[in-house]
Amino acid sequence: MRISALVRLLVAAVLIPIAVSAQVIDLTIHDVGLAIGDKPRMTGLRINFRDRALQQVTGVNLTIWQPYEPPTGRVNGLALGVPVTGAREINGAMLAALGGGVAHAITGIGIGGVGVGGGGDLKGIMIGGIGVGSGGRATGLTVGGVGAGSAGGLSGIQIGGVGVGSGGDVSGISIGGIGVGSAGRLSGIAIGGVGVGGGGDFRGIGIGGVGVGGAGNVTGLMIGGVGVGSGGTLEGLGIGGIGVGAPTVKGVMIGGFGAGAENAHAIVLAGGYFKIENNGRFDGGALAAVNNVKGAQHGLTIGLFNYARELHGAQIGLINVSDNGGSRRVIPLLSVR
């Protein structure tokens, strides 16, 4: 008898939790009130270990663990994770001791001790102890202790302890402890401890501890501890601790050592060397120890040594060389042609 009773107790200990887990303690009236368990739809306070059948909760949805895959349902109000939570979509706020995520979108506030993530868009204020990531676009204030990133784009204010990056466009104010990068257009103010770079055009203000650059056109104020560069046109003011360069420059170039372009309509200040590439054109004024215009110069160069393949302006320096029409002229101090 004693053995039989013990067996019954063991069986009960196994089956009762299974039965309870499959049930809902429903204290709602017309689906309004309190429910403990996986009640699909309700308004009020819903407490569940892990969601599987969630359809919609208006109010507070408190969970212990992340939902089963794929996440379902919508929370309108507060999704509270002790320590983890999630849903398909959250409108309102998500607070989780460790972290939380959605399959689709979060609109409102998302705060995770470790991180916040979404398979779609994130709109509002998103803060992750380690990071914030989105498979869509993140809009608003996005802050990640290590990083903030998105596949679809970032707009607003983005701050990453290590970096900020996106597979799409980035606009607004972006600050990365190491860097800020974008596969698309970059616009606004971007500050990177090491560097700032864009796979497309960059328009605004860029400051990089080492460098600032863009694969496309770069327009605005760009300051790089080592250098500033563009794969297209650099327009505005570019300041590089060592150098500044782009195929086409319009504006002002200041390089600690050098500056260069294929074509430039600019004011150039370089501590050491300024160069215009073969068959290029320079319009403006340049001050450097050596000015090497391997194309047409329309303007003024000042340096210790000045060279122009075609001079249509003036050179001021110790040695001035020009080769107009194949006729070389070498004279000191001042050359005008």
C-alpha cells in the first residue's frame, strides 16, 4: 500500500503541472480583468510563462520567457519581461530585465537590459544595454551600449558605444564610439571615434578621429584626424590632419600634409603637397610647399615649387615651371601666363 501510494503521488506530481500549464486561470469579465496563463485575447493584466496563443492584449502582458516561434499577437500597452518578453507587434512600451523582441514592429518605448530587437521597424525610443537591432528601419532615439544598427535604415538620434551602422540610409545625429557607417546615404551629423563612412552620398557634418569618407558625393563640413576623402565630389570644407582628396573638389581643402584631386574649383591649404592629376583642371588658389598641377591651372598657386602643365594664371614661388603648349618656362619668384 505504501509503494502504491508513493507511485500515485509521483504520477500526480508529473501530471498536475502539465494540466495546469494547459489551463488558464481566467478572472476576467467579458475578457476584461486578470488572467494567468495563455489566454489569447483580453484587456487588463495578463500573466503567462511563455506565449504561444497570444492574439491581442490591451493593457499589461507580463511574461517570464520569450514567446514560441514564430511570435504571434499584438500587445497594446505594456509588454513586461521578467526577464524576457516579446510578441509579433508591440504598441506602447516594452520593458525587459534581459531583453525583448518582436517579429514585426515596436512603436513606442523599448528598453532591454541586454538588448532590444525587431524583425521589422522600430519607432520611438529604443535602449539596449548591449545593443538595439532592427531588420527594418529604426526611427527616433536608438541607443545601444555596444551598438545600434538596422538593415533598413536609421533616422533620428543613434548612439552606439562601439558603433552605429545600417544596411540602408542613416540620417539625423549619429554617434559611434569607434565609428558610424552606412551602406546607403548618410546625412546629418555623424561622429565616430575612429571614422565615419557611407556607401553612398554623405551630406552634413562628419567628424572622425581617423577619417571621414563616402563612396559617393560628400557635401558639407568634414573633419578627419588623418584624412577626408570622397569617391565622387567633395563639396564644402574638408579638413584632414594628413590629407584631403577626391576626384572632384568644390570648396575648401585643408590638409596637414597634402591635398589632391582630378579637378578642383577650390581654395587649397596644404602643409606639404598639392596635386592635380593628369589632364585635370584647377580653378582657384592653392598654398602649399609644392604645387603640382599636371593639367590646366586657372588661378594662383603659392609655394616653394610650382608646376603647371598649362598655366592660365599666376605662380608665386622660388621656382615656377609651366609647359604651355610644350614650351617650358622656368623662372623664379613670379610667373604669369
